[in-house]
Amino acid sequence: DSLRKIVVDTETYTIKTAADIAVDSIELRELLRADKPDRAAVMSKGDEISKLTSQLITHSLDAMLAAKAILTPAQQKMIRAYMESGAPALPSPFPAPPARP
């Protein structure tokens, strides 16, 4: 089922990419903890986080458009009603930060 494939592929991509963003964010935090942070390393890590975030958004939008292309107008109406009821349009790609001791 092509819609199911879109959903599963998007969920998989979202989880993997969000994990990469989370790890890069930890690495950035640690770079910034230095007394004299390496500007090039900090900026590079920030650019990588930005790139991954952009890729995640692009992938999600592509998936929405692909799904919309195979849904009937009635199915699209049902999804719109579901989303208007307060359901999130996209799952958050960012996991909740871990509790700090």
C-alpha cells in the first residue's frame, strides 16, 4: 500500500534524523562549554544542525504532497477535519530533552 509506505518511510527518516540532530546538539553544547570555543567547529556544528533540520522539513513536506497526490478528495477532507481537531500536522522531530540531575 503506497500510503503506508510513505508513512513508514517518513517516520523512519524522522526518527533517524531527529536522533542525529539531538546528538549534534549535545556535541555543540560541549563545544560551547570550552573556555575558548573553536569558532570554526561551533559554526560547522551549527550548520550541520541547520542542514539536518532543513532536510527533515523538506522530507516531511515531500511526504505530505506525495500522500495528498494518492488520496481521494473525500480522504483529504477526512484528514483535514482530523488535523483541524487539534492533531499535529507533523510529528515533532525533536525529542524532549533528558532531565538533568
